[in-house]
Amino acid sequence: MELQEQKRVSLAYLPTPITELTRLSQFLGGPRLFIKRDDLTGLALGGNKTRKLEYILAEALAQGADCLITAGAIQSNHCRQTAAAAATLGLECHLVLGGEAPELANGNVILDTLLGAHLHWSGDNRKGEDIPALVATLQAQGKQPYVVPYGGSNVLGATAYVAAMEEVMRQTHSGFTHMVIASSSGATQAGMMVGQRHYAPQCDIIGVAIDKEGIGDTRFEDTVLALANDTAHYLKLPIHFDAKDVLLETGYTGAGYAVIGDAEREAIALTAQLSGILLDPVYTGRAMAGLFGMIRAGKFRATDRVLFWHTGGAPALFAYADALQPAQMTQSVMNQYPD
Ligand SMILES: Cc1ncc(COP(=O)(O)O)c(C=O)c1O
């Protein structure tokens, strides 16, 4: 395929490891569970956006950009990794963050600042609505800004996850029956769908929806579908997806984006205590809660091999300290821990 010819800058430590979650799988009485450690991609505490930025920022450099702009929620992992990539490449970085400047910065906001990013607070607009005005301002100052799309989700970002699927196939030839990922702006799932068709036809790619709403007026399933088809087309692969090909679990969005409930608390704590691995409160904690739910609902056979993708985000654990206090852990989940 054409993947080798895609321009990319090297930012990530690849391949990321795959390990088996033996104790977690035994505790849940489920299929064999494995984890792909994309939280270890390297760029200022890692995550899935580092892979995407390798392809997106190759375009930025080719266009002669001298500064990057992107947007996200206050604790955006995407923004933090963009700030780190900008620092690596010597570019100025502007982050448009939802909400108001906190009195005491925490989690990713501290890291954004340490990485030298300029922060712009955008109130209720957490998906980049304020970017055009900032582009105009920077251009008026004689700068050449490049806008990194929301969540790094365009065909370049998705291409990184086509490549990630190739990486998994090179790492393990025994194959997985299912892969489970947190899905929010869509390019991780879309790229994996394309990679799955190309490299691993027997495997189901299951996204766990993180947000209740879609993006803009579009249903999230339709965003993923369009992105998967656009990516296949961009890579000149003879692959086409229909609506039924987007496997999305929408029943785990709880009380909404970044609202941490008992399901996330249980998933984060059990995974930590049965594997020593820290998930994050917003994305992978929720996706793992989805995996627990699917196992408990009998979705998998004992012979299945399920790969959970850890897409990063642990710096946000500290920003949600109020939802992760020992007292809450005791009430909601401690009583079911194994000895
Ligand atoms: C830790 C983490 N996992 C998963 C995702 C979702 O990936 P995508 O936006 O490609 O759907 C994000 C996106 O913000 C993230 O920060």
C-alpha cells in the first residue's frame, strides 16, 4: 500500500508494547485481554495524538508554518501533545481551551504551560469555534499559523492509526478477535477500521463513545464512517465502509463528557490494582468501563482475544482529584476487589 510514501515527522517511540492483562481477565471471568500501550508513545507523557501529529505536522512543516493552533477541552490531551510536538520542532503553539482560566492550574494545563504554549480561554466553545479569529490575529502579526484539526482527526491523523494497525500485525501474528478503543473525535477508530480491513480482516474494531453528542450537527457514527472512507480514498485503498461497519458502543457515556462516575472509578481502580497500569478518567477509564460492560453482558467467547488500546491521558487523573478520593473509591468499588 501507499503508506510508506506518506510524509511524517518522527515524534513517537514506536512500536509501543503489547502485554497481557492476565489478572484482570481472570477477575472478570472474560476472554484473554491484552493492552496496547499507546500511553507510552513518549511525547510529554504520551497518548494517541502523538501518532497523529507525526503525519499532521509533516504537512505543517511542508507548508512553512511557524506556529500551531489547536483547540480542546480544558484537560485536552491532544492540546498537551501538540504543545510538546511544537516544542520539539521549534514552533510557537497556541491552544484554544474550553472554559475559563482556572485559579489553580492542574493536570494537562500545567504541562501545557511548562511546554511553553500560549493559552486562550474560550468559555463554552471547546471544539475550536474561536480558531478563525486567532488565525487572523496571528496572520496580521506576520506569522504563518497552521491549524491542527480538533482531536487531530482528519485523514492524516487517521493514517497514523492505519500504520498503527500494521505495527500490531508486525508485533503479533497470532491475531486478535476484537480491539476496543475510546472514540471521541473519531480518527483513531476510523484509521483502525481501514487498517483492520487491510491487515487483519477477522478483527472487530469496537469504539466506546466518550461523548453523548456528535460533532456539530453530525451523528458521531457518521463522522467516523466518513473519516474511514475518506482515509481509504486518500491512501488509494480499494476499501469501502457502510454504516453497519462502524461498531460503536454508545451506552457508556454516563452523565456526560468528563463526568466521572462509579463505572469509570471501578475500571480505573481495578485496572490499576490488577495490572499496575493507570488509565485516565475521561477516555480510557470510560472505554475500559465499556469493555467490562461488554464482558459482563456476554459479548465475548472464552476463546476470544481482545486488545484494549490505552490511548493515554493519565495526567488528567490529578485534575479530577475530587472524583477519585479514597472515600469515594471505598464506597463505590473497593468492596468488590479481590484479595
Ligand atoms: C486519552 C485519549 N484517548 C482517546 C481519545 C479519542 O481519540 P479520537 O479523538 O481519535 O477519537 C482521546 C482524544 O482526545 C484521548 O485524549
